[in-house]
Amino acid sequence: MQSQSDVFGLEVERALGAAAESPAPISLRKAVLDSVPNDGADGTSGPPQPSPDREA
Amino acid sequence: MSESDDFSGFVDAHLDPVYGFAAARVGRDVADAVVLDVFRSARHTFDRGEGEVLSRSWLLTRTRNRILAHWRLVAERAEPDSAVDAPAPEVRIGTDWNPDQVLDALDCLPGAERAVLALRYLEGRPVAEVAHMIDRPHVTTQQLLAKARRAFHALALPTAAPTAAPV
């Protein structure tokens, strides 16, 4: 038999799973599409981008 | 198709699941910032002509890294918590959870409580590992989890007593 804590946990798991189905707000979609690329300073997207002037 | 259209298609294909992944873990406000930052990185990669490396996995890995960094920050800033034996709200089994309702509840929880719920129930990490990640004793982490579960239920279930919600 499940304890109340187990039941809570299962329901929290289900609820959070439902939250993960939440669509992105329109404002975020617009911000993403309008966004200027970041410079990769966090190291997750490769080295910092060279100056756009470099190629010209 | 122009490059801009290509990136737009990439956003259309992946934004919702990546946002949902983040929002369920850190709430809407932080998710907005995290997801925007990750897609900016993607745009940067795309503009470098390396769009072939971009994928759902690429996005989720970077989203997850940022979320982990956020949780570490939350844990560092959180005051040591004491156990609160709030009365347990009624648990309704098989509730059809509404995503907005759940996110509303998550947004009302303190960061540390949101973090432990996500670490335990979305990431599936054992309590000992959660305790290590938030730098709290095992027992304190169990108490924080119990408090977070109760507060979450009180907030997320319309029939639960709102007074059980944390300030």
C-alpha cells in the first residue's frame, strides 16, 4: 500500500509532466525570432563570435 | 528557402518542447530567460554556418546546463530551511493537471522548493543526490521536499486550502 508521501510524489510527478507540455508564450516566440545572437560567452555555443566587421 | 526561414522553422519545431522542459523545472519567468538565451546561442551557431549541429538534443543539453546553474544559485542563496508540518491537503488521484494551473503553482513556490521538486520528480534524482546538490543535510532535504509537495498541492489544487501556501 502506498504511503501518502508516495501518492503526493506520484501526483507531483504527473503534474510536472503536464507542465512540461505547456507551449511557449507568443511573446517568447517573437523574442526568439527577433533576437540577436549571443556571443557564446557561456562556452556552450563555441568560441566568442568574431566581429562582424572582420570579414568585410 | 532563405536562411532566416530555416531558422524560423527550427524555432517552430523545437521552441514549445524546450520551453515546456524549462518551465516545468524553473517556472515561467526563469524559463523565458533561459530559453531565449539558448535560442540566441542557436542563432549564433546557425549564423556561423554550423546549423547542421543544431538539434533538439543540442537545445535541451544547453537548457539543462543553464537550469542546473540556476538551481546551484538558488541553493546558495536560500536560507537554511526548517521543517514545517503544514497539514496535508487532500490528495486527488488521477487529477487531470492543467499545465497553466501547474505553472501558476510553481511560480508561487520559493526557488528552493521548486528546485527540489524538479530535481526529485522530474529529474528522478534520489534524495541523497538532491541534498548534495542543494548542499543541505539529508533530513533537511527530506523536510524541504515534504514542505514543497504540500505547498504545491495546496496551490495547484483548487480545493486545497490556500493558507497552506508559502509566502
